[in-house]
Amino acid sequence: MGVSFDLFGTLVTADRPDDPAAAVATELAKRDVTVPDDWAAAYAEPHVDAPDGAEVPLP
């Protein structure tokens, strides 16, 4: 599975996929995980319910 981390260009460089949702869907399908028809919308949907302008810390 392709994963990219933006480390401010100081530690690593990585090629980013043109379509991250499609790249994830491809890797899921390779692992026999069913990818829903609305995957692109689901991938882009925010999964954190935070007020506008709020900072959300990483877990």
C-alpha cells in the first residue's frame, strides 16, 4: 500500500499518487477487500467531527 508522509522535505522524499483514493482502492482489492462503489467519496469524507478552525491532534 502506498503511503506518503509530508516531513517538510527534511527526511524523506516519496512519490505521491495522482489519485490517492484509487491507489488505496487498488491495494485493498489486491488483498481481497471489497471496495464500495462510492469509495472516492468515502475516502474524501472527513472522519473527525471537529468545529471549524479547531486543531485536531494526531492520536
